[in-house]
Amino acid sequence: MIIDYYFSAPQGRIPVTKEDLEKPFLLSPTQEHPFLTLGNYFDSLKDFVIQNGESVLSGIVAQEINRKVHVFDEVESCTINSEKHGALYHIASLEFQLDNLPFKLAITTALTEQGKKSLKGEYALLKELTDNRSPNYISKPYLLEEEVHEYGKMREEFFIMLGEWFEDYHEWHFSDQDDQSRICLWDYLKGNRLLSDEDGFSIMRQCAHTLTYYFDLESFRQIHPWHHAAGDFIVHHRNGVIDVKLITVRGYDRLLDIGEPSEENSITALLCFLLDLAVRMRLDKINGTDDVFWAPEYAVKAAVEGFFEGLTEKHYEEQITHEKITGFLDILKSFTNEELLQMYQPLLALYNEGDSNDFNIILDNLENHIIQLQNYIQKYSLKSLGEASSPNMG
């Protein structure tokens, strides 16, 4: 099999030249690796695919084309495309065709000690949350290997993960380019474009649905941390239809120490989850890296609707009764704004330990946020589930 190297770019794939391969490999946008070149990086990914990927690749492809297959025998050529370099991980894709069908997989690499520890933990969590589950909300991990390569007297250890690739899904962030603070979809295929508020509402509703679906009602474990600014959720947008996927799970544990599972503590855990969800749903950074941004009011409605959609899906899977869902909504409707503000205090302590910019914008907006949240909770009815929704709070 011939394997070629490319860079992914907004204008399309760019072939990697001999001169490129001789350049130092960047651990981060500003830090060069002490001795690795870009060629060493690409060659390590190639070795990983050749040495470890055949059985996994063939199994993945066989499920799609419904026949036994040996990828390396049947595929003449493929490409490894450098997609993105972040603080912890370096993302590439493996792309090939078989039986006139395109196949693309993600290759995630970690070199720093922090990155390797994070990738190892993330692989385990992705396996836990995707094994034996039918919803395809989270990217599936297929293989994690440690690769050791020696270069003269120097040696480097790579942690490399092969995982699911969501084709034509893109990162997104709020943008101020038209002075209206709308969401911009970073689409390298069709060009970056601003989305409507209706699209923004749909994105956030699906984010909330996904996070609620993976909230464990018995142990109170949840996906955390997550942040829109980190690009954790990606979006497919075609013909007015929005679909959202979660591509990373950095942690899965309790957010607060609520106590042992009980009926009362379950209500408290769900309440804390929803309150936290509603706030975090509103946090992004302009263009992904600039000032902290507080999302419009439709994010509140999206959080509530997505939350109850997630609980309803759990009901269909017999994880929670319909009576408990309706009972929880009744409890929510009984709280005053002052009581909700008091309930936010333990969460504020957590926010204060995190990003100070996030914390400050939360403090500046919390009282008005609670008013908006409670106003919509009072209007909300479970009968609206499944009906077409609008981001207009009205």
C-alpha cells in the first residue's frame, strides 16, 4: 500500500514536500520538539497504521461493506492528512477508498507526558461511553497503542489512538464579524459561514441532549469538563438540518459531592446538573480564542429542552420513569429566583476555581440568567417534546 502525506487546509489538501518533512515538529504552535522532524511524525503515523491497524481497519470496513476484507491487500493507496495541532494532541486523518466507498478515520497523537496521560484516560472513557450503546453521539475509539521510535541516540514515545472520524462535521464559535454575534461554522469544504439563531438554538439543544443522555442517574457521574471554546462539539449542517457530535471526553465523574445515591440526592444531582448545564451552555470565546462570550437568551431554552429530551431518551431505555421526569419538572417550577440563586452558590465556588474570565462573566450575568431560566421553566411543558422549536423566547 502506498501512503502519501498531506496537510489539510481551507483551500483543500496540500501535498507535504521533502522540505516540509525536514522541518522541526511543533509540540505546540510556538514550541519545537527537541529533535523530531515533521517527517518523523508522519512516519510514526505510517508505522502505526501498517503495524497495528490492519485487523482493526479491516473489521471497521467489513461492517460497512458487509463482506470480509483485508484492507492492505485491496487498497492500493491512502493518505495521512495532518489536520490540527493542539496543546495536548495532534490530529491527523487516514483516508482511503474501497468498493467505491470513502473511508476516513481519526489518528490522535500525544507526545508530552500530560498529553499521553490525558489520551490514555480519554480512550478508556470513550470506550466506556460508546461500548454497547446505540446512540452515535460520541466518536468511537478503536485502538490505542504506544509507539517507541529511536532516532540515533534519541528516543521518543508516542501514544497514538485510532478513532471514528465524522466527515463534514466542523468546529464552530460565536463570531463578531457582522456585529451580531452569530455562530460561525468553520467549514473548510464549503467555506466558513454564519448560521442563523435557529441553527444556533439547534446546536445547543443537541449539545444539552447529549450531555444529559450521558449523565449517570445512579452514580451522578457526568461528562466534565467541556467547553464550547475548546471545540468539544462539532456540527454538520446541510440543507437546513443540524447534527451535533461530541469528539472528546476529558473526564467523567461527579461535579459535586452530593452524597450517596438516594431519592433526595438524585433530585439534587439532577438540579445541579441542569443549573450547571444552563450556564456552561452560554460560554464560548469569540472566534474560539478571543474574549469570553455570553451566548444569547435562546441558549437557556436550548439547555432546558435538550435536558428534558435527554431524560426522555433515558425513559425510553428504562433508566428513569416518566413520573420522575414530570415530578422533577414540578419541583423546578416551585423554585423562586432567590432560591435558584442560592442553589448556584456551590457551582460558583467551582467556577471560581476555573477560568477567571469565565467566572467574571458568569457573575456579571447570573441574576439575569436566572430570571430567563425560571421564566422559561414556568412556560415549559413535556408535551412540547418532539415538536418543532424556535429559539425565540417570546
